[in-house]
Amino acid sequence: MARILLADDHTLVRDGLRRVIEAEADFHVVGEAANVAATIAEVAALRPDVLVLDVSMPGGGGIAALGEIRKASPATRILVLTMHEDPEYLRIALTSGASGFLVKHAAGRELVAAIHALLEGRTYVDPVLAGVALQPPPAPASQETGHERLSPRETQVLRDLALGFTNKEVAERLAVSVKSVETYRARLFEKLGLERRADLVRYAIAHNLMGDDDKEPVGA
């Protein structure tokens, strides 16, 4: 019986995942977690065969926590689950320790197929992004230290973008216009010498800017 842990901050999503997974005779959900800290603790305690991990969760985000999760249970295979069809997140997830990547709008049969693949020691990539996984990653952009020069609001935007939120979602979280978020984003690329969204993710992880997801948005 394969032991599976679910990590997602939405109860309805976890309930839906549980129903799909436990419809399989050889799958059993052994636990759930709603934030990064609980996920790491549950992985360490339960040592599941597979962790189904949401990218955007309170406490720093799933991508940033992959290293700690791997340390907590090296044998656990990690299936990253996200609502964002971002090829750069796929590359970063796989290079950071995930064994699979699935977009949330995928059918239940794809979730089951992904878990089976991971249990068999294979890597699984959502068919929508399968071609991207075969392409060489782009050359890394310069990541010179410079976040000390960012305003509190720019830092918040950097963090939210790195966690996987769209420009519109960031605007809603900060109660600003989408145009303002686009301006902040352009400033980030310029100030930090970055070129791609994936560079923002790497930068935020490298400089420990992915935590404290529950705090209120800061002022400009």
C-alpha cells in the first residue's frame, strides 16, 4: 500500500485529492498539511512514499521548502502541484528535488498516473509542459546582491511573484493596480540585474525572502 501525504492550504483541494487518491486500491492518504512548517513536520514524522505538494502555501511556498523536505525524508518522492503553467517553475522544481510536476486543472487520472510514475522511480511531467522538460535550461542571469536597495513593497512583490502568484493576484493581495505590479516587477529586474521570472525565484530562495507568507502586505 503506497502511503501518500497531501500538502495544500485549501481544505477543499485536499478533500478532492483525497477522494481521487483513495479511490485507488493501492493508495492510502496518511496525512495532510496546510502550510510549509506542518508539511516538513509531517514528512519527517510519517515518511510517506509520495508527497503531493502545492507550490503556493503559507510559510514560504513549496518550491522554497523542497530542500528541507528532502532532508526530512530523502526517500519520499515529491509531486509538485500548481495552478500555474510556468515552464520556469517546472525546471526549478525538478532541479530542486521534485520528482514530478502537475498542473491543478489536470484530470484525476493524471494525478493517479503521476503518483504511479513516482512510485516506480520515474519522473512525471504534466503533458502540457512535457516538451519543456526536454529543453536545456536558459543561461542563468546575474544575481548580484541588491535586495537591500528594494523598498518594502518591492520586496513583497518579489516574494509574491517568486511564490507563483500572477500579476493580477499580487495586485489583489496588495490592493494596488495590475499596472503598479508590472511597474514594481520591471524595477525588480532592473535593480537586481535579473531577466526572467525564474531568476526571481532563485534570487528569493538564495536570499531567504520566501518566508512569512501570513504577514500583512507592507506599505510602499
